[in-house]
Amino acid sequence: MAALGYGMAQQQVRHCSCGTRLARDNRGALCASCLRRRETASIAQPPEVPEEFWQDDRLREALAGWHMGQVFYAYRVHPWHSRVVSQETLAGWLGLTQAQLSRIESASTAPQDLGKLMSWAHSLRIPGYLLWFKLPSEKPAEAAEAPPAAVTTQSPGDALLPVVVNGRPVFVPVNAHALAISGFGSLLEQSDQAGDASDPTSATEQDAMTSLNRRSVLQGSFAVAALPGLSLTDLQQVASALTDARRQADGPPVTRFRTQLASYKQDDGTLGPKRALPLVLGMLGAIEQSARDASANVRRELLSVGADGAEFAGWLYRDIHRPDIAGFWYDRAMEWAQEADDPAMQGYLLLKKSQMAYDERDAARLFTLAEAAANARWQLPRRVQAEVTQQAALGAAMLGEPLVSVRRKLEDAQALLGLAADDHHELGAYFTESTLLLRNAVTLTEAGKPGMAAELFGEVIAAGGLSVRDGGFFNARRAAALALSGEPDEAANVGRESAGVAHAMRSQRTVQVLGEVLQSLARWRSRPAVREFREALHVA
């Protein structure tokens, strides 16, 4: 009998999946600790946020950019939260792992899976009117009955929708109601009640649309821009810039556009990409419109300026970390340069594509594009030749060539720049001795000499002469070199300073570099300077 009782007791011994022995009176499958964790996880969900939460500038900009990863980041660092929401917490709300969320936030290409986008939007309770896709639960009943729009002319109730057709960006006049029910109403931040004059919000939006329509920037289908990432205000600026450029009849159009472009380039370093981008896109639309009716010789001159402007648009999109659209504009610039028979611009664009490959850490593509740009058939000015040679040195460093070989290429670049003293070509005019030294510092970092790189960065930055945006960017590179050199406090201090500039200039390219710096400083995350840097970067 005693033996039978002992056997029954043995049969009652049970364990939780975590290995903990379950109590005799616990008839469940989990221990108390695991049960508490599961209950906590089951009720953990995004907080109920007020409507004004979604009016935050950073969040609206991320939503306008059609990149859910950027939306996640803006949501996490929103000032409404008492503290920054961790990736782990947000990932739990979305049914993701922390690693998956991190990849989505840092990806250069936006997630495209509509099912996942809708699920994430539902989880965070993002208002449908802010989204670039339609949530099933918010689809209007009349949508199924709406006849297909056949717009041939722009009426007072029409909106201008930026779309890309066959790889070419165009503004298309679309009926405002059709636009709303099609799922693209968020582009213009216009609700279904936009026509209700008694609603002050909708009245304001209707006024903005009327103002945009009144400009009559369309004469048929007019190629202007690939415009994801631009808000309603930006679209109005594009339209205004396009109209202003077309109305200015004084002076030769080529000279006028060159002057405009030079002004926009000068403002970029001080005011940042978001200020210059709508103006540049509007100007490019005006150039293309002017080129249609021009003689063959004038058309080639216009497209040569257009290629220069399209290259600049590509750079601006790189700075806001939209490499997909940057690549579109680099391709458009190459097409125009080829039609204009401008070999120097074609070679220069190969260099720019090589530099964009560095943003993506694609060493092989960087190196081969730099070699292609070095071909003599492009007839590049000396300064651009020097920049191309320096870029080849960077590629060699990334591919692991010996330091002596990398240094030899840097010396060749220095020699070419020395021969460019009397070269007054506008192409590559920005590539000065200081620029060369800063690029050399980047190359030394890639060659495994971060200490030397940090010292060189410091010397050039201290000498002054850099634009506000460039100063912030190269300080980010300097912080990266300091972190790799084992100087966490100095790296964090420099990174914090750079983060302030990145925030003011809205340079996502700088923010991307600073994110890499923060990862390098992970082993020193508990140091006060590193914590302060992390907080500053989250604000940026």
C-alpha cells in the first residue's frame, strides 16, 4: 500500500516548460512566473493616443514617405511617450522580433507586403487618412459602385496626382473624389468631407487644393518628378517653382535655369534637402517642358542643364535616405546627358553612382563604377578625375587591398587635384583640398586606420569652411572613427553634436551614419556620454 502511494506521488510531479517544478495544487501547465509573463504579454498593446499624436512633424513626414520602417521609428521616439519605446516593445506589439523590426527600420527599401502593412497599421491604430494604402475596414461602400475615372482635362474639382508611368514621373489631374476612394487621398491630406465649408480643417485643405489647381501647372500629361516623401506643402512648392520658371520670359532659358540651379545648390548646404528639393523638382519640370518646343541645339543645352539638375535631385534624395528615388534621378540624368551629348556629365554620374554604392556598403559596385568613371572617353575635368581616383582608393580599401596600394591611389588623387588649379570647369568645383582630405579620412577608416582618420577629420573640421550640413555629416564620420579607435566618450560627444545638426538639417544620411556609430558604442552603452548621445540621436 505504501509502495502504491509512493508511485502515485511520483506520477504527480510535473514541470513547467521553463524547467520549474509545478506546485501540487497548480493544475495548469505553467509556473506562476511564466503565467505572469504570459498575462502581461497578452495585455501589452500600443497605448491609446490622442488625435494630435499623429500631427507630429516627424511622424507625418515618415507617413508621407511611404516607408513603414520610418513610421515605426518616428512612433517610437514620439515626444508623447514618457520615454522612448524600445524596439523590443514595439516589436512585441507588432508580432515581430526585435531583429526583424531593426531591419525594417534601417532598410533603404520600404516594405511592400500589403497584408503586413495593413496589419501593422491596425496594430498601431494609424488613422486611415494618413496612410498610402486603404484599410479594408475603412473602404467606402460607394467605392465598388464608382465608375472608372476618364479624366482628359483638369476641372476645378480635380487634384494633381504625382505618379510614375513606364518609369517616367508625371502629374495627372484626377477627380478629388476618385482620388479619395482609390486609396491615395492621404497624398493630399484631404478627407472625404473636404468640400464641407463649415469644417475649418477641410476648408483649409480645400483652399490649399484650390491654390494648387489654380496654378494650372499641367498642360496635358507633364513629366515632373517621382514624389514619394513630399507633403502637400512640398507639392505646392513644386507647382509654384514650375509655374514661376515657366513665367519668367526674360533672358535665355538655359542661362536662367543655370542661375536657378546654382542658387539651389548653394542653399542646400545651409538650409538642407527638404527646402531645396521641391524647388529643384519644379525647375526640372520647367526644363523638360521648355525642351519640348526648343530647337535641336537649344534642346541639347537645356537637357545638359537638366542632367545637372537631375543629378542634384538624386543627391538630395540620397541625403533624405531614399536611394530608390535617388537612383531614378541618376538614371534620368544619364539619359539626358546622353541625349545632350555631354560625355563629362556621363562620367560624373558614374562617379555619383559609385558614391551611392558606398551608402549601401556595396564595395564591389563602388570600385567597378569608379573604374568605369576613370575612362578617358568621358573627358572629365581634372578635379573630377581627382575625385574619381580618390573614390577608387576607397573601393580598394573596402576590398582589402594593402595599405600601400591604397595610399598610392590617394597620392595620385592629390597630384591630379594639384593640376586642377587653373581648371575653371563648374563640374566638380566643390572638390577642394579640404574635401580630398575628408574623403581620405573616410578611406583610412575603411583601411583599418581609424585613429589616423579621426585625427585628420578633426584637423579639417577645425579649420572651418564646411557648410552646416557637411560639418554635421563629417563629424558623424569622425565619431565613427573615434568609436573604432576605442574612444567612446569622445565619439559620443562628437556624435551628439552631429545629431543636433542632422536634426536641424533633416539629413537622414547623417542619421544613418550616427546609427552605425551607436552600434559601435554598444559595449560602452552604460557610460553617461554614450547615453546622452543615444538620447540626442533619438531626438534627431
